[in-house]
Amino acid sequence: SVSTHSMSADATAEAEAAKARGNKTFADGDFVAAEEHYTAALAALSPAFDGWHHGDSISGDGGVSLNGCDPALGLAEGSGDVNANSQSDVAMLASQSLRATLLCNRSQARHQAGLWQVAVEDASEALELLSQLSGQASTEKMRIKALYRRALSQEALGNMVDALLDLNLALKMAPSNEGIVSAARRLSERVPRTATMPPRPAVAPWLPNLTYNSREVLRVAESDQFSGRIRGFMPNEANSVVKFPCGMGVSVYHGHGGLNAILPLGPPRLLPRVCELADSGKVVPVPWPKELGDEYFERPNMRPCNGLHAKYSKGGDLRWLCRYNDGQLDGLTLRFEPEGFLRYSECGVYRRGQLVEKWQNCLLPDGYLSLALADLILPVKKALGLGLSPCEERLCFEERVDVDGVQPMSLTLCALGEVPEVPRVVSGQARRTGDRCRAQLEGELKPELRSRDFAPIGPGGVGEAVPTALGGTSLVVMSGVALDEDLKIE
């Protein structure tokens, strides 16, 4: 409404004036007064900021939505263009950006005043706000400053490991900034090389037989060490799959041999070559991958089951971690870069195959990744003797997963009360009008192998990380946003 816009403009003007006074007193060295001015600016901005939160539609987790979408969607990734549908949306984004700037400046003032704990809290809140405004160069620069300031306060509090992790994140985006490089070198000399590692039990280190990008996955999965295994295909796919008696299976790239996916698989079915259409009685060929020829019908067909699926690139890198239900995406879907970063533009929450919420950090529950690693990826890879990709190594490090302590999955162990499966021949006769042979859907699926369930939303971190060697602390210098200006207040 007009009154809401007027109130917001007045509040923003008042906040900007208080911010200017804070910047001046900070430059004069009066950090206590600067902290008071920034606090006053935040107080002036709060009614308008809260007004935007309550005036726009509210998403399921209590966050702000713009016409039913996440605020971050108002910015085109990498372009910096505002894609909001109204002046209200633009003003809300500007208010959020100003609030993040004020929190970042107050964090610096509080650090200089010796209020290190609250300085850390301000920087953390600023990072949370900035994570919803990705896509602008100014936002990236402010995120670098917030990480740097939080790192300095963590160092003052004696939290050297957390400080060094923040500096590594900042280095990823600003590898040439002398202030960050100098602070990272200083801390790396003070932090023992083993200090960043979680406590490990007294067990022998795990040494995989194969590298993560090995092309021998199918050979190993089909070896005699896994009795009761069944090799076949998934519906209308050329990639081979091997199902183990426990219900878990692996998919392997056709003609390549590398790992394609780790997933639960349904009962084996031998498909007919033709099927009958119930409405016309016409007999038609069953669709199949032409490159497989007769082998597709000679081997059993197995449908993916409900639960968590891990999918990989041909290079062996973890690419997708997603949950399926009735053959459709249903739940949190995460897309990873080879280095282990989340590709935010392709992450989100799905319901019955439809995207219902795009990425925001609160979507990732605490412990979600660590449980996926410890309950699915690591046990299966250990059983196969397949090494971890750089992405998985980084995730295990960041999530404090004890790689050596996780036990291999008992792939040959049948579920309680079950007997080894035998492929069943499926008839090609259609059962209802317009129905082709849906052999892969016939019969009841055995209870799927599930990971523990999580709510679709929950608390999470900023989602930024750098590859860090498991052997100790390392400073990773990568190309990123150049930070030409000094790490000063704005």
C-alpha cells in the first residue's frame, strides 16, 4: 500500500542517516558510539523490515516469499538484475540488503570494542540474510567482509579452527585480498595440523581398493564375493544395475563401467518383448534401449524404490542427492559441484515430481548430509572398496563424519524373514483400456530400504565451503570475486 511504502521510505532514510553517523564515529575511532549508531539504525529499520515480512506472503517455514517465491528468486543469478514484479519487492530486497550491511558494520564496531561474541552473532546474522540475496557482486563482497569479520572475532575468542574455516571461505571468493591472506597465514601457523579433524576412534584407516573414478565398478559388484546378487536393468535404461540381497543396488554407466548411482531397487522382473493394448487388442513391441538389443529382455528389469538416491557423473563425482517416492522426486533435492559446493540454482524441495520451493539455506536440516553419508554412501562404497570423490571427502570433513569408523554395508544379508529373490516372468497382456504392459510396476515392491526421515525444512548454515584436505588444514586459493577495496565498513 501507499502508506506502507511511505513508512518504509521514512524508516530507510532514518536508518541511512544513523548509519552515516556510525561510519563517521567509527572513522574517528569511537567504536562504542559507532556501535550505538548502528544499533539505532537497525532499530529504525526494524518496523519496515518486519512490515515486509508480514505484508508479503509467508512460505511454509515462516520466511518471506515474493508472490509465493523465495526472496532470492527476485535476483537473476550472476546478472545482478532485479526480477521482482513490483516496487514492493524491490524495496523489500533493498531493506534486507541494508539490514545485512548494518549488521556487518556493527560486527566490526563490536569487534573493535572488544565485544567479540556479539560481533560473531552479528556477522552470522548478516551472512544468513546475504545468502538469500545471491547473484549480485555487491552481495558477494559483503559476504566476504562478514566472513572476515567473524573470523577475526572467532580468533579473539580463541576459536582458531572456526576462524580459519571462515577465512578459507573468504579466500575462495577473494584470493588476492592481502588482509584475508595475511590473517589466514597467521592462523594456519597457530592451528595444529590435526586440530581441524574430529576425534577418531582407535580403528585402522580405511584404504579403498579402487579410486572414486574407477571403471571397474560393475566387475566388482558382479564378483563372487556378493552371493545372491542380480544383474539387470532399470525401465528403458541402458545402464546396468546390480541389486544385492539387502535390497540396495548400484547403477553403472553403459559402455563405461563407472558408478552412476547408489539406490534401493525393487523386485526383478523378466519383461516380454511385446505387449497387448487392451482397447484395440493390438500387439506392440515393449520399449527398450536399442543399444542393448536382446540383452534387455534376457536380464531382469528392476524399478528404483522409494528412498534416498545418490547419483554420480561419469568422472565419479557426487552430483545429486535426492529422495524419490513412487518414481518421482519427493523431498529435498541437492545438486553438488565436483568441489563439493552446492549449485543453489538446481537445489530445492519437490512434491510428487513438482518443484514447490527453490533453494534457501533453511531447507537443509542439521545432520541431513552427515546421515546420508554415514547411512548410504560410505557403507556401500566401503563394501565395494570404492574410494570417495573430492566432493564426498569435503562433505565428510565439514559434517564431521568419521570415515574410518563407518562400517561397510552387509550387501549379501537378506532382510529378516526373506529369501533370495528369483526373477519373475511378466505377462505382456494389458489389464485395462489404454494400458501398455507396465511390467516394471507389477507386483508389490518389498519394503524399501530407507534412510531416516527428515522434515523438509530446518536450520542450516550458509552453505559455503572450500575443499579441505582430510590430513589437516589447507588454504585453498581459487579464482573468484575480486575485492579491490579494503575490508572497511560501508
